[in-house]
Amino acid sequence: MTGKKPACAIAIISRNGIGREVTDASLPITKKLSSRDIPLDIMHVVKCYHSKAKTWIESQIRRIPFPIRKILREVGVYCFRTDASVDGTVSRKRKTTDGRLSCHTSHFNEELDAIILFAKDVCIEEGTFNMFLHEVGHALDWHLGHKKFYISEYIDCGEPLDEHAALNPREQFAQAFEGWFRLRKRLNPSEFEHSKEDVKEKAPELYKLFQSLGEKP
Ligand SMILES: [Zn+2]
């Protein structure tokens, strides 16, 4: 124990969060919402005191085609103000799929079935990839494997889009998902920034998958 207070959550409760207990008592959820508080047209409700973060996350959720949001409706999102250690919420020892420590890094957490976001990764799209959509990609990958495995491990993920995507098929899937949202790149894109066209060219099977999921009624 460091004696520090747990980080303050800008809590988000998933659609079925009402029935889903997060077992760790130290998780600083600020409020539980009832199901009627949750509009049907969004994947999650973001309850947060940081109105800019809430607005931004919700705007990102709205970019996700509705059929994909339906697949992801159980996924919760927790947005923390600080990237200091988040006591108790996520394991200190656990690593993310790309090998970083879970308690310092925005990531999709299988155990919580939730996206953990830190404020530093919110509202950012300049010069880097959209972290939230990348993590949504991981969540989608996991949910398509019925929360038993990552579907990316079983399908042809194509040619790695970048160094990060080359780490493993799950990172490729998440990067491709994020890139699938970008119709065109900025003038000087970062090496981690990809467009829909790049995904189509380098990861055609993933492109087809996202297209078909996005169009499902
Ligand atoms: Zn990742």
C-alpha cells in the first residue's frame, strides 16, 4: 500500500451493470444507474464529473455503427482522472495484451469486461491513434470470441499495419478497427494512424469483417 487514495473514477456503468457486480470493493464507482437511465442508442452511459471527457467518449461511441454497439452492450467503460496506480481496480501485476502494466495503461480488461481509460488518453486524436476506439477493438475481438478467446487469433489478420500491430494478432485487430473509422489521413499522419483504405489493403479479411458487422441489421 502506498497510502494514497484510490484514483477518483469518472465512472461509467454498462447497460447490464445494474446486475453485474464488480467484485473489488475499492472500485470507486460514483453512482449506479438504473436501466431506464441508459438510452438504447448508445453502448454505455458514461457517468463522469469531467464533462469534456464524458462528451468526448459519448461522441466516440456514437461513431460506432449500431450493430457493433449491440455486440458490445455489456462492455463497461471506466475513465480515471489520473494514470497513477489505480488501487484495487485492476491488478497491479496484470499486463495488457501488449505487455504494459494494466494499472498504468488504458486497456480492455477481460476480467471486468470493461475498457479502462485514463484521462490522458481521452479527447486525443492528434498525433496518435484514437485510444478509445483501439480499446473498443479489443473488446469487440473478445466478444466475437464469446468472451472465451480473441477471434483475431483464429482469422487472417493480414499484414501488420505498424510496429504496435505487429506485436500480436490482437493488436493488429485493434489497430485495424481504429483505422477503419478514419476515412482519410491528415497531412502528416503518425506511423500509428491508418485509414479505412489502409485496412482494406493490408488486412482485407478484417476490413470485410468490420464492414459486414457494421451493416448488419
Ligand atoms: Zn492494444
